[in-house]
Amino acid sequence: MIVRRLLSTVRPGFSLSPTIRQLLDSRPETERIVTVSGWIKSVRRQKNVAFAAITDGSDAKGIQAVLLKGIDDETLRRLTMGAAVRVTGRLVSSPSAGQSHEIVVDQKKKGDIVVLGDCDTETYPIQKKDHTAEFLRDQVHFRARTSHISSMLRLRDLLRRRIDTWFESQGFCAVNTPIITGNDAEGAGEAFRLALVENHHPAANSNVEPTPPSEFFGRPAFLTVSHQLHLEALATALSRVYTLSPCFRAEPSQTGKHLAEFWMLEAEWAFPSSSGVHGICDLTEGLLRDTVCGVLESDDVNVLWKKGEDSKRATFLNAFQGSRTWERITYTEAIRELENATSVPFEYQPKWGHALQSEHEKWLAEKLVGGPVFVTDYPAALKPFYMRINDDEKTVACFDLLVPHIGELVGGSVREQRADILEERMDGMEGVEWYLNIRKYGGAPHVGFGMGFERLVSWVSGIENIRECTAMPRWAGRMLL
Amino acid sequence: MIVRRLLSTVRPGFSLSPTIRQLLDSRPETERIVTVSGWIKSVRRQKNVAFAAITDGSDAKGIQAVLLKGIDDETLRRLTMGAAVRVTGRLVSSPSAGQSHEIVVDQKKKGDIVVLGDCDTETYPIQKKDHTAEFLRDQVHFRARTSHISSMLRLRDLLRRRIDTWFESQGFCAVNTPIITGNDAEGAGEAFRLALVENHHPAANSNVEPTPPSEFFGRPAFLTVSHQLHLEALATALSRVYTLSPCFRAEPSQTGKHLAEFWMLEAEWAFPSSSGVHGICDLTEGLLRDTVCGVLESDDVNVLWKKGEDSKRATFLNAFQGSRTWERITYTEAIRELENATSVPFEYQPKWGHALQSEHEKWLAEKLVGGPVFVTDYPAALKPFYMRINDDEKTVACFDLLVPHIGELVGGSVREQRADILEERMDGMEGVEWYLNIRKYGGAPHVGFGMGFERLVSWVSGIENIRECTAMPRWAGRMLL
């Protein structure tokens, strides 16, 4: 069957009315009548005129409506912070600083303002003053109405879109791997488990005893802690795959760096051009540079960086200036540097074969390097079974990317392709024969990494606590809505 | 702080080597030496030459390597179906039909072929013959290596990208709403519940009795069945939001139309231009036309439509030809049509106030209309509390989009904005005060819809069972990997 060229013949041409952002992006030069809808951020009343700042959440700035005399008093009274309104008026160049345009509402010239949803400021939890992050976490259904959280949400979207574009340019296919899995992450107790289900639809009027609750899938089911193993199966079919997908950890952590539900960017690709870990570092750095450089000048990023954080921000920006690539040191070198830093009062003594503690990672990125640093080739005993053993037989071909003020942003490795070595390391693990078999049959060399998406948002925006880097955060003891 | 223009100064210029698709898309005109990596699909040996079809999963076609005499016998022997290889040779225009280029491997001219991963065809579960869908479901870690499943995965990606582009053009922000929620979907028993967790890190050597397992979040937690309610909170802040996100239903269904884990496209937007349901239908149709028309000519879609399904495919294509918009009828009209179809032996008698059964939906889309049909304004008693009551006080402002061979593809509605009416309908529901409050404070009129992503893939590709519309399907009793 021949498929006719359809695109040109059918265009119903559907289009929503422009958002405030779309309206201003079109750089209108001639005055015209426009209608915008949104919420009142603030109102200033003067004798013959009132000014209402309106946002529809499409950008960080919103637009100012100039309400000339003649708007009825009842409507004016209802223009309170938070009220939903529809405004029709002339879009004109603005004489005020900080805005290119404003809307002049003049009833004599078809101007109009309609209140679509009132907001009683007496009882509305969101007030004009800056609320603390803690207070807003209790108002999670309202907090996207604040400029800070709405900027964060737009930044997330922008980062995600740039990531998608970048991976597409590199020949990757985005895939969806399962959330519910039989893999319990090696029984470390960090995986949420699904409860048993009541048995469904017992036959009506039957005399059969009710059966006890059972596993819905016939075996224990968990929420995934990482998509890596599943991605590996797809990478040995599609060559280059990635996913930006939810992951879950039942960690009791109450720090600002962990969530029980978070989004992770994970990529796996076959046939890497070099055999060690450096090709993965190259790709990771290329991805981050291209993605982050494209958002640095957005209004939302400017809103998010707090005043008084110039030095932290300069450190961040420095990573993207100049053409020098990011530092790389081996774990062994990193331990040596830490051991030599005798003047630093570490709580934990750095020692080869022991994990790097947060204080060590912090010192490496913030003090030794003063920027992002790839720490490579950790001892095999510290890392999971799937990482490729180096020729020294003591270390694995892996890296952690440490960045100032964040800690570990990305972790990646060459995957152990040699079925015999992998089998030995997996001795005693159950239900992983499939994972061996993707090596035994047409196994291709492949590599990959994972990046916590909220941590990326945190790095780029300066937001300190990742509970403010997602719309509706969940952590131990806390799940609103 | 002034952020300098960075994009132009730092470009590490990272790039992976081109995939087969990228190589061929660049339409090379002069011969040159290239290297491609992938897996052998088939090998044909002749006296002085062998032909190996190679795919790297980047497109539906792959590329043919022509191996001239001189390749060593041991390598030739290892070129079995499924083996991973790296091939270097001259990329030349191909004299054969069905391919634009091929790679000529001639050892005298720096040609080279290296086996990176052997594949023992004796025991490899994937054979050259077509396997049944059922067989491949047992080989879920391998099945993306078949042309059918890999085409489906690329089609998913393509559809997703086009959906993203379309929503961006309409001023929408993509958001991530929670997977774990306190909302049990009105206790219908369809929501998976998380198991209690063991209490963490009991103090060492303490004499305190171990405490029993408890709720990790301090209250019952479920996997979301829909992101709608959370999206509504964000739509009353950002105006236009959508998500393509996992959803879960603990349904015992064993049909080809239901999965326990599936992806759903859900959108909510505030300030719709018209007050009834038709604005949502307009947007839905605009989205589907623009998204689907852009993929109809892809090789992957052609691979997926089976031979002998011309009539089913013609019905599908017909929806995108011409400029006539899709049919819309009210539920009341649909019941009248069904009642009048006295010659059709329905199992269930159609009757106003009763749900449309699958057989009714099928008849409406396939027989009455012969294409997609929006059925609007269902009786309030059949639909959830959040849909807006029409002025007749009997029906709600909602629609289901029914399409031939699929059934319900999209469902949407105007959301009840009037807090008093909503409160009445929610009488007795717990933990939903926040949902009322987003109306009470600056509540804006808003509307939305949900579309099963696997059903969309099924419609576009002709794949009958949605277990073949996702990489690693889960349903009652079945969860591999």
C-alpha cells in the first residue's frame, strides 16, 4: 500500500491563543488588541490608574496591565493577589524599565478585565512575602504558583528538552524500561516492594473458601532503583538508548540530597570508540556542556540563583567557560591527594580500599579542583558486579563525576562484557541468567551512566535542597497529595 | 552578576561515530572508508564473495556488507546471525534494489571485519524465522533484536518526540507529577499499594523491642492510576501542563488492551477558549493529526503494518486524509443510533444511563462512522466526580474518542470549577481538601484529557496486542526481568 504524502494536505491548523511568553516572544511592534489570562501577582492602585502584574506561568516575568479609570469598582476590589483574570486591552511598548510591553485596559477602547476566580487573601496560604521552603512544602498543591517553584518547573522542562535534542543528535533512541521489576537491587532493602493483592472477582455464590492475598505478578515485585540492567538489554539491540524516568529508594535519609522518588537520566550505548572509561567521561561532559550552556541565560535560572551566592555561582559558571576539559583523576590518585592534605580535619581518614565520604568528595571538587572532577577506576570491592574489571584486576573501569556543592552528579562505567568473569562475580545472585545471556549471544562491548535529574537541576539553579527541585517531593515520612 | 554568552565559546565538539542511519541520512556521494558496528541479521555466501546484512538498531533497514575474497575463513565462520561485528570498508552506491549504499570490505584496500561478540545459533533463542508474539514475550530481554520490536521502539520514540514538539508549540510545559501517591483512586481496588517497610537502622545494642513494619510515608501509599489531579494543581499555576508518564492498574485483565504498567499522555490547561467540551476535542484532534501525520511515512511504520491488513490500514489512514474534521456525537445521540440498529445482535442492550460496552464502541467507530468519533456529554452518574455538570444537570462536559480496532483512545473533560458543586459531589471522600482549595483560591476554568500511549502506538502501527507496544510488558501474573 502506498502511503500518500499527507502532511501538506491536512492541517486543521489548531492553535490555542498565545501565552504571555508567546505574545512577548513575537516582539510585536504595532499596537493591537490582545487578550491574556492568568493570575494577579500584585496590584498597585493610584488615583486615576491601577497597575496589575499578571502571570500565566509561561515565563518568569509575566506582564503588567495598566487599568485606566473607568474599570468598575467591584472588579477593581476583586483584583487581589492570586485571583484568576482575563484581560483584554491594547498591547503597547512599555515606558517602564524591565518590561518590553504592557497591556492598557481602557473601557472606552474595548478594554476589559474579568475576574474568573476570586482569591480571598485573608485565608489564602500564599502571601506576597517570601515564604520559607519548609512552609511551602506543606502547601505543595499551591507552591507552583510562587515565582521560585514555577521557574524551577520551567527549568526542568528546558533541561529535559535540551537533553532530548542532544541525545537525538548523537543517534540515541529514548526508551521506557519497567518501573515494576523483579529485581530487588541485590536485597539491600532499598527497594520499595508492592503489597500483596486481594484475590479478584471471587465467583459469586461460590462455596469456595476465600484465598489469601497473593502476589499480583506471581512473584515479589519491587519499584526499580535504576533502569540500567534493562537498558543494557535494549542497548544490545538498538545500540544507543537512554531514558529519563522515575526511580525509587526506600531510604530513611532526611538530607537535602535524597528523595524517595526521583528522576534519573540513564544512558547505555554499545560499541564505544575507546576501551576504557574516558570515552564515557567525554560523552558525559559533552552532554552537560551542551545542555547546560543552553539554559544559562534563561530568566528562570536568573530568578533561581539567590542574591549573595555570587561565589558559588561563579564556581558553577567557571565549569562552562573556556575550552579546558574537566579534570580527571583516578581513585588511587584521589586517595593520595587526600592523604597528603594533612591539614584538613577529615572526620574519616582517607584510605585506599575505603569509600570516599561526602567530606572527601567535597574537598576534591571544591578545594583540590575547584570545579567538576571525574574520579575514575575505583577498587572493584567498592563497586557493583556489573562494572568491568581493569587489567590490574583490582580496580574497575568506572567514574563518579563530583561537582562542587552537589557531590556525585553522575556515575558510570564500562559494563563487564566477558560472560565468564561476570558469571563469577554474580555467583549466588538469582534470576539474572538473562543478564548473562545478553553477553553470551552477540554480546557487544557497552558502557553507560546514570545522572540524578534533580541534582542536575540543583547544580544549574543553585537550589540547595532537592525537595525544591521537583514538583511534589516524597521522602521518608512525607508524601502529600 | 552578568552571565556571559557562553554557547559560542565552549564547544568541546563531542560526537559519537555516526550510526548506520546517520551515515545513510547524510547521503554520501563520494566513496569513502567508513566503520560501522552492529549485529548480523543474515549472511549469504557465494564462491568469491559473501553478503552480510548488518543492523545497529538505528533504523529499519540496516546496511549490507559485501565481503570480497580474502576475508579469513575463521572470521567468515563466526559471522552468524546475532553476532556483534565491526566492519570497515568503502561505502559505495549500491547496485541492488532496496538500498542506497553498501559497504565493500576488501582486505587489499584496508577492509576489515572483526567479530566482537559471537552468537551460537544452535542455542540462540532468536532464529531467522518469524517467531510468534507469545514466544518472544518469554524472550523479552532479546526481543528488541527482532525487526518488529525494534521498529516499535523507534516508533514510540518518534511519536514521543513529535508530541513534545507539538505541546511546546502550544505553550505547554512538561512536568513530572508523583508516581507514589496517597490517592487510592477512590478505593476501587485498582491501585497497587506499597508494602510496609521494616524499620531501618535500629540502634545497635539497644534493648528496645524491634518495632513492627510500618508505612514508609506514615500513611498508605499507592502507585498512581492517573496524574490528572496533580496536573490540575500545576495547571492552576503554569496554565498549560502535560506529562507522558507511567501509570499502574492492578487489573486482572488478560486482554490485549490492558497492561498493569503503561504510559499515559495527560494534559491539563487553564483558560480554555470555549466553555464546553468542543475546545478539548479540537485540541485532541489537532495533536493527533499533527503527530501522526508526521510518522506515517516512516520505514518503521511500514515494517509494522502486516501484509493482508490493507483494509484496516486504509480505515486508519482515512482519518488523516482530507480536511474534514472527525465526527462528534453526544452520548444521547449515540444511544439513539445504537437503539435504532436493531439488526445488530448486541450482547448488551444499549440503554440511556448505561455504560457503552466494547461492542457498542466498536460499532460506533467501525460501522456507524468508519473512523474516529468523539462521543460527548455522558450521563453524570457514569463518570467521575471531577467532570463539569452541564446545564441539563444530567450530563457532564466530557468526551471519549473512539477509534476503529482500538476502542477508547482518549478521554477528557471540562473539570468542575465550581467549588460548591464539586464539594457536594465529593461528599465523603477523604484527603481531597487540597483539590477543593485549588478552586477556592484563584480557581481558573480548566480542562484536560488522558491518552494511553501504548494504544496510540497500536493504532498507528496496526500492532494488535499492546503487550507488543512496550519494551517489557507487565500484566497480571506476568513480570519478566
